[in-house]
Amino acid sequence: MTETILVPGGRDVRATLDRAREDGADGTNDPATRTDAVVVACPPHPQHQGHRGDARLVAVSDALTARGIDCLRFDYGAWDEGYGERADTLRAVEWAAERYDRVGLFGFSFGGAMALLAAAEGAAVDAVSALGPAGRLADDLDAVAAFDRIPVPVQVVYGTRDDIADWEPVVERAREYHQPVVEFAADHFFVGQEAKVAAAVADFLLPNLSVE
């Protein structure tokens, strides 16, 4: 079950809310059992066809909703060199935090950097997972330095054959902070491994959202 959302704010930010199916005793969907946890999913670079329908985001959403967690996949507003996109991420988290008790944050590539940067700016989240994250977008948009200000658990997932994202400094910083790092023998797009990657992300996020 999905729902289209317009995230409030000064920019045109649209999202898809994928709801977990939690069946009642009669096999029908019971609103009373609806989850109180959600993961906000940040897409890759919008100038490189990044959008909320990205295969990695959909795979993660599928893994989460199958295990009782809603997922909000959103599109950024008009391109703003990363600054507006960070604001979009913060607004999406605000929308989620107003409606759910627990909120996770996930992002792929550029979206991985956005997730880390938003968490460092005080986004009300319980855990962050960054997949193939970009490292530094600008002097003041540095996903590596963001670790110094993130107060919640962070997972970094990367492909050892990734020659697109500057993930190495992010992985090194995560290890310095003793945060979980997961590697796959994969390229930047994790071709053919989306389901395995999504399972690894879900395995990290669910316990941190106090679901399992």
C-alpha cells in the first residue's frame, strides 16, 4: 500500500509512503496494528537521474515493509548545490517525526551524504544507514566531518569496486568511530545485489528502531 505525500516547506518536495502490511486475525489490513516506525529514504544525485523510484531505494523499502516498517521515499526540490537538498531531507524527517515514534534515515550515493549531513544537523532520527555515500560535496557539506556531530548509530555500506563515489574517507571515519561497516564485492550501483544490500540495511535499522 502506497500513498503520495507533499512534504511541507518552501520547496516542491514530493514523496511516496510505502506502508507495511500488518494483517489482522481475519487476514485483512488492520489500521490498529499499523507500525509506529518509519525510514526516510534519500535518493541519489538529482542531476544524474536520481529519484525516489531508484532501484536501491525500492529494494530497501521492500525489505523494511516486509518486516513491519514504513518507508518514505522522497524527491528533492529544485537543484540547490546540496544545500536545498539537505533542507529537503530535514523537512522529510520532520514530517516523519510528527507521525511516528521512531525514525530511521537511509540514503544512497548523494543521498547517503544527505542522510549523514541531515543527521549531523540535528534531524530527529534513531539511526542512519548510508549506501555508497559521497564524501564531500563542498567545504561545508562534508559527510566525513559530519560523523563528529551524529549522536546516533550509523551504518556505512559500500561496494569494493565502486569507482564513482568517494566512499573511502567515509568508511575510514565510520571505522574510527567503531560504527558498523558492510562491504560487498560490487560496483557503485550494486547491480544484481540490491536484495542482499537491502537486507543488510534492514538488519541494521530494525534493531535500532526497537522493532526486533
